[in-house]
Amino acid sequence: MLTPEQERAKSVVASVQNHFRVEMRREDVATVFSLRGELDLASSPTLEAALERADSSDTELVILDLSELRFMDSTGLSVLVKAQQRAQDAGRRFAVVRGGHQVQRLLDVTGVGERLTLVDAPDELLGGD
């Protein structure tokens, strides 16, 4: 059992101008990134920096949880595609939790959604109930 301090240390949070927030947490062999707000030109570097932490870790599965993401533009889409490619090159699995209407529409219209493993919740991949 982890102490409260250790529990907080497992999670990394970053935010940009109150419009975007990313939280990273480890779940066994997976790293889950929970995104909130708007992923765009201004906030994409924050996500890229967080994803670099997973690139340098021993994680076997990277999950981007877009369920609380309100908006994503082409810059955010590019970050997703690059993250998937880096994970694939490193022999990691990569999955995305479906986002809101605008986010899903962007994934569908661009065809990127067809290239991703899409799930409704992280637990589908983590073995949770």
C-alpha cells in the first residue's frame, strides 16, 4: 500500500493557461495520460513533454484518455499520430480513449481514428472492472 505522498508522486500534472491539463499516472505496465480542455497549438508542447517521459520509461502500454478533451486541432492530431508512431517503433502498445463529439469527428474525418486502437475507458486495456 502506498502512502499519500507516494500516491501523489505517481501522478504528474501540467496545465497551460487553464485551457489544457494533462495528468500522467502509472498503472502496472501502462502509462495513462488523461487530457482535459483544449489540445491545440498552444498546449501541444505540454503533451509532447509529458509523452517524452513515457518514451524514456519501461512502460509497455501508452493510453491517451481523451474523454474529457473538449477540443483538438490539427496540431493536437499531429501529436497523437507522432506518439503512436514512437510507441510502435519502441515496441509498445498505444491506445486512445474516445473523446467528445468534436474530437471524434476530427479523428473520423481525417481517418486517423482508423489507425488507432480506440476504447471507451482505460479499464478495457488495464484489466479493470
